Amino acid sequence: MSNILEVRNVVKKYGDYTALNNVSLSVPKGSIYGLLGPNGAGKTSLIRIINQITMPDSGEVFLDGEKLQPHHIQHIGYLPEERGLYKSMKVGEQCLYLAQLKGLSKQEAKKQLDFWFEKLGIQGWWNKKIEELSKGMAQKVQFVVTVLHKPKLLIFDEPFSGFDPVNANIIKDEILELKKQGSTIIFSTHRMESVEELCDHIALIHKSNKLIEGKLTDVKREFRTHHFEVGILTANVEGLMYDLTQKFTVNPADFKSLNDDLKLEIGLGNANPNELLSILTQRGQVTHFVEKIPTANEIFIKTVSQN
């Protein structure tokens, strides 16, 4: 898979403060790429460089194989965390203006806006002023403005901020549809459940340094602990525990179950799952057998805490 965006050894300083320290990233085409990190990690500085709002002190950025140039801004859609709509302008008038700034003709802009307004059920907002809209309504308008020129690269910074669950789900589905149509999306968020749902690849930046980058499944594989959650119905708990502790680390577990079963968390060590399963089936009825795969949230907390 080729990359739509290459960030190579980028450094950005503000006086004595280093916002980005020799950061390199590769964003594969057609992916949803999670850009993660605590507040102040350097994510916004990187996003601003990609959008050519600021320039790096050193390093290079390439978009679709070409060194980043001013004209590339037409191939990028950026939804900032701090929304940037003019509050006193009417919605339709503002959308037409911003679409033409992105290179669309007035006719094509009107066509795309009609499509998106109908799709999101906001046709009646055309003559409303932004200041008359709720925060969630304004964010729908900002989303439309971001995507309507069909950019190669979309950058969403906390796109679900301020949305109720229903509208957050609508925007999530639209993001997945954009990916299906070939868009590449950089997705910056603190909502780790959204990372789990949406992202193929992730990068974690902390204190201006990149600590993790890769396919989400590969990152999870790197952080796996080989622990299993086990539920079992057995008439001989003492015998089962004796067999298990000879070979595995065993601790009580707490997970939801429809059965009145014994719940355990078992670490395999150097053994394999089949050995564990063999002991369990000899001693009772297995009702739950699931590997504890680390979540994006657990990986985030562990990595940031260690650094």
C-alpha cells in the first residue's frame, strides 16, 4: 500500500519549546489513521504544518509523492477542533464562499451542497445564520464544508465534539463511507472507543516525540499479554485450581456473564491456549474463553505513563 502523506524528520520549535522533535509519519492511502496523544503532545502543531498554516523548522512533508506546495491545500480538507465559521453569515452563502475558495465553481459548489444538505437533512438551514444554530448543527455545516470538494486527504480534529450520540453516529457512518469511496482520513481524537471503531493505523505522539506508529492490529499484537478471561462451571474448584496453578498464573476476573460460573484471568506464560483449554474441558464446562486483547485506551495509557 502506497502512502498519501509522508512526514520526514519534522522539527518545530516555538522559542525554547520543542513542539515536534524529529517526527516522521507515513499515512497509507485509503486508510483511517489515528493521530493520538495527550494535550500538548504536538498533534496540533503537526496538523498545522500539513495544512501549511505554519512551516517546519526542518524536515519535509510530501503529499501523494510530491513535496508539499501551496496548491496542495485544494487536495486537503481540514475540520479543526476549534470551528472556524463566520457567525453572522448565512449558512448557504458561507458554504458557497468556502467551496469556491477550495477551487469549485459556483455551479459545482451548489450541486455538492444540495447533495450534502439533503443527505444530512439540513436543507432548511440554508438561510439561517451560524449564530442561530446549536453547536452540533454548526458542526454539521463545518463537516460539509470540509468534505464537499472531495479532497485526497481529510483531517478531522475531534470531529464528534459536541455531537449527541445519534448525530455522532451519523458522522461516523459518513466517515466510513468516505473511506469506502477512496478518501484517506487522519483522525485526531481523545475518544479511544472511536479509534477502536474507525482506525486502521495509529501513531502516538507524546512530549513532541513519536512513540508508536503502525497498523492497529500490529500494535495490539506487540502489546498483547497472553492473558485469557475464562468462565467455567465445575464441581471441583479446588482440583481445577490445583491443575491450573501448576502451569499458569491464575487470578480472579470480573466480566459479565449469563452463567453462575467461576471467573478467572489466566496468564499463559510459555504455554499455548490449547494446553489451557485441555485442562479446563477436563475439569468442567467452559462458558467463556477469550483472550484479553489490549484496547487502544490501555495502550495509550501504558505508553504515556512509561514515558
